[in-house]
Amino acid sequence: MRFSPVLTALTLSAACAAPQTTAQTDWALLLDAEHTEGWTSTPFGGEGEIQAEDGLLVFEMGSPMTGMNWIGESLPTNGYELEVKASRLMGTDFFCGLSFPVGEEHATLIMGGWGGALTGLSCIDGNDASTNETTRFLSYELGRIYTARVRVTKTHITTWLDGEELHSVSLEGRRISLRPEVFPSRPLGFAAFQTRAGLESLKLRRL
């Protein structure tokens, strides 16, 4: 476990934790700097520390990854949306690797990977975010909070960045999977690759 002492006391009353309802009744808060119940540090090997700092949950640079994954009550596998607010604080690789369930499988939304700009979904028909139809290259400002949203239905994965649609992928006849190194993020996880990242919040709502 690589939590700093600040977070250790907040973790692992965890295993039966439920999402925290926010003022917006349709959204449930899953994770932020003050609410880590139901989460644990992901055992990638070489992970950095995780601590609360200036209102953010800060993921120190790992070798190669630092992340957290959900160990609380069961979450939906379709018919839901996730909203994540995150920032790259230092580094040149992905500051947001959000892994999430898609039916019986899982996928990852990558923001800022492969040198700092690649944004896409891994994996579709065995191809990761760098080699499938979701591949996009976007510029991310250091220290700026970006808001990404993921919608999973029985027929599509749709993503948005700061309110603009990025991807809409039909699931008909497609094979969805994770890269093997991200398997420990299941069923739901947030990770950064050789990058210091800050997470403001992660929320979920059912459709």
C-alpha cells in the first residue's frame, strides 16, 4: 500500500463502502481528496504515494504507474455515466487513465498519453488508444483541470472532454478489453503513467 499517512486512515473501512450522494441527486461522488472510502492504492508495482494537497488527490509519479481502484459495493456495468476532473501537474504521459466496466469487459479512457497528447479508448478489437479509431492528439495545459465524461450503454461508449464530444463507439460486433498492465485497475480505476496527476473528483450516475 502506497498511501501517505494522511490517507491511510481514510482507506479500507472501504470494502463495503457506498458512493457518497452529492447535492445533485443524480450524481454520486465516488472519489475526491476527502472521500477515499471504497478505494485502495492499485498494486501496479513501483507506484508512487497518493495524498491530499490543495483540494486535489495527488498521485505522485510512479515507475511506471500510480493509481487507485474501487473495492466497494458493486457498480453498474452499463447504463451509467462517469465524470472525472483531473489535471497533469508534472510529466509528459497520461495524467488520466480511467478504467471502467463495459458489460462483462472493461475499457480505459486515456488522456495525454504517448508523449503527452494522445487521447482515446483502449482497447477496441485488440487495438489500444494509439492505434484505433478513437485516436486523437490534444494539447493539455499543465495544472489545468479538465472535465471528462464517459457514458456506457448496452450499445455504445461515448466520451466528452470539457463538454465537447470526443468519441462515440458502437459496441456491436466489437471486442472491448484492457491492456494487460492495467488489469489491476478493475473494476473501476484511475491511474497516471510516469506523471504527477491531480484528481479533483470522480462521480457516477445511473441512466
